[in-house]
Amino acid sequence: MAITAAMVKELREATAAGMMDAKKALTETNGDFDAAVDWLRTKGLAKAAKKSGRTAAEGLVAVAIEAGKGVAVEVNSETDFVAKNAEFQGMVSSIATAALGVSDVEGLAAAEVNGKPVSELITDKIATIGENMGLRRMAVLEGETVVSYVHNAAAEGLGKIGVLVALKGGDEAFGKQVAMHIAAVNPQGLDEASLDPAIVEKEKQIQIEIARESGKPENIIENMIKGRMKKFIAESTLLGQAFVVNPDLTVEAAAKEAGAEITGFVRLEVGEGIEKAEEDFAAEVAKVAQG
């Protein structure tokens, strides 16, 4: 029997199971809805589904490099306690290794680790560890030389911030310094061309309004804006920033001294952009007390 998107959607809504799990359940039961629900329950996926609504904003970023290709993967958990769990760390490391063979997070979810898709591997861990988890994102960087760095390392190649840097020329020691700079300063792009035009335009409009409040003539304001935007772009781009190792040089100038060209970078930080629910413990206790 052909499994349709509508069937998968209906099963997901009824069980809160993941898309790939719901599709597999229907495939295994030849499209029988009730049997698919039972299949999910017997596999422990129903238990995992109950946790799927809880915010997973902690976790780890893992990095891996092979033959000029680097990957950074973020896998989330609900608590930092689980991120320190050796079992969770082992899973995240294996997922990063699998990521070397794919190009995006969808491909990674379907990639196999020890004969099991990554999506299913995570679901199994949800059931055994007891927290919601998720494969959130991955990034790929290729270059002549790719160097990695993890900040707040929990284990080899695992941490709260993962950075990849691609270089032409230079050496790994310089690449590591640049990666540490990126972890600390968090540039928004490599150079001006790589910045989001919307962010640049928004900053420009803010600076125009600030300048106009000064009451100066328009021709003076125009020059003020040029200077302020030049400073904004320098502070926002990796190549324009003052190098943390030697603030007298920009990163671009430091790279030239090291005989290197920085061709790209990736920075992933655990939980960035995830809105964490604020918990009112007193209100929760009062609610329980009231029955």
C-alpha cells in the first residue's frame, strides 16, 4: 500500500511521533493506522513522543574533519546534565562522523550509524535517557586546509561552541588562533560581501536617524554615515576585526603575515536562537498543591 503524506501527517498528529518514525510505522504495518500506533508504542517511540513538546536548548556541538572537509553538528538535549552524559556524548560524536558523508541535516537524519538511521538513534536515546533531544542543524566547510576548535569542551571534538576555519596556505597553528577568535568574537560574516544585506540596511537606517538628531546639515550627515557604516562592517566581519591574538592587526592583516588566506568559516553555538521557556517554580508548586 502506498503511504501518503496525509497518512503520515495524521499519524504524527495522533502520536506526536517524528516524521520518519511515523512513515516507517505505516510502512511496516502496510498503512494500518491502529497497527501503526501500536508499532510506535512497542518500539518505545510513543514514550519518546510524549517528550517531544519539551524545549531542548542545551546539548553539544560536535566537529569532525576528513580530507579537507569539516562538519559541525548541533544535537540538543533539555538539560546540561545530559550533555555531560558519556552515552549522549558518544552518540553525538558518532553523528558527527556520519555527517562527513552527507551534505545537509536531512541527509544526516537518514544516514546510518551502526545500521540504524540517525533519527532513530536519537529517538532510542530519548526513550532510554528520558529527555527530549533533537538533531537541530549541521554545517559543512571545505578548503585546502580545514581547522576546528571547540569551546567549553566536554570531550574531544565536543563543546558548547564549535568552529571550523578554511585556509589557503598558512598552518594549523594559525588556523587554530583564528578559530579561537571566531569563538570569542562571533563575526557575522567573512567580509562585507557575505553580510546579510538586510542587517546592513537596518544598521544604516539606525545610524541615519541618530545622525539626523544631531541637527547637522545633510552633507555632513552623509559623511558621518559613511564613517559609521565602515566601522560597523569592520567590527562585524572576520577579516575586518581586530585580531584577539594581536589587536594591533586586523585578522586579514594577521593572515597575510602568516602567509594564509582565510576562505571561509563556520560557528555553531548550542541553543542560539532557541527561545527557552521561563519556568516559575513557585507557581508550579502552587498549582500542584491546588490539585
